[in-house]
Amino acid sequence: MLTLLREYIEQFITLDDKEWEEFSSLFTKVSYKKGEHIYGESAVSDTLYFIVDGIVRSYKLEEDGKDFTWTFHCLDMGSIDHRMLMDIAVVDYVSFTQNTPEELAFEVLVDASLVKIEKEKLLALYESNCKWQKLATKMAEDSYAVMRERTFNLLTKSAKERLDLLVSYFPGVFEKDVCVDHIASYLGITRQSLNRLRRESDT
């Protein structure tokens, strides 16, 4: 189960077997079914999850009941060359680092297997070796990069361009039992507009 996770993390830091054993020994394996949520409502994030299998959606729920998909989290080795560490980190990173209530919620879209590590254990690991500090730095860099790219795409790119980027970033997303409404929300368009764009792409 953890072989793919190790391969993925080693895109960002190099680990020998002893270091990986130390790191992975801090994990607890957990599973969630489709439709379940990770974390408690408006709690402070004190646990970091890495997704190993399945798909999880992070989203922001508004007071009027509408929700806006932030991103999809999955471990997709087929597109590893342009993925970031935060793609597999299921966590409200601002809440986790700033000790503030979560603003993002996490819904399991496809039955998911994850590993989790408590914040206290992770911080102690960071202090033990500069290699783990590099991992922490990479997560912080990726968190900012995701936010910047997500914002710029919504502000400057057309709906068609955003759709093309999504398909290139998450190959087969429409074949992975992800609700079309969630995909439309991620793109910042309506379901009807998304269906129209897909029809046009098929012609």
C-alpha cells in the first residue's frame, strides 16, 4: 500500500530504507467509503492525511448551502511528472499551520485508503533531520503554488482552457465516477456549460 506513496514522496526528497521506515512507522492506515467526510466540521486540522487510493474532493461550503470545489486529491502515478505534493495531502493547510478553524471540507468521492500522521509527530520529525524540513518546505511551496495557479486560472483563462487543463492534470477524470456537478464547480461554470463544452470537444 505504501510503495506508491514512497515512490511519490521520493520525487521531492531522497530517502533510504531506514529513513522511510522511520517516516512510515508514524502513519496510521485509515479507509473511508464514498460519501463520507474527513475531519470534523469547523475543527482545527491537527492531522495530515496522504491519499494512497481513491479520490477525495476538497471544497468550501457557503452559508447558502452552495459549495465550491477547490481541488481533487488522488495518487495518480500516470501523471506524476506534473503533479505536486499537495495533490496527495488531504488537509486544510492554513488550518494545519495556523491553528485556525478549517474552511475546507473533504468528501470522499471514490472509496479511499489513506495514511495519517498527527501534527505533533510530524513537527518532531521535522526537528530531527533537515531532510524532513525540506519536505515541510516543499509542502509550503506547493500550497502557495496551488493557490496562485488556481486563482490565476479562474481569473485569466476561458472555461474551455480550464477544462483542458483539468483533463491534462487528472487524466480520465470523467471516467472515475466523479460527479459532473463537482467538476463544473471546480471549473467555475454550470453543469450545462460543462456539458456543452464536452459536446463541442467531441465534434
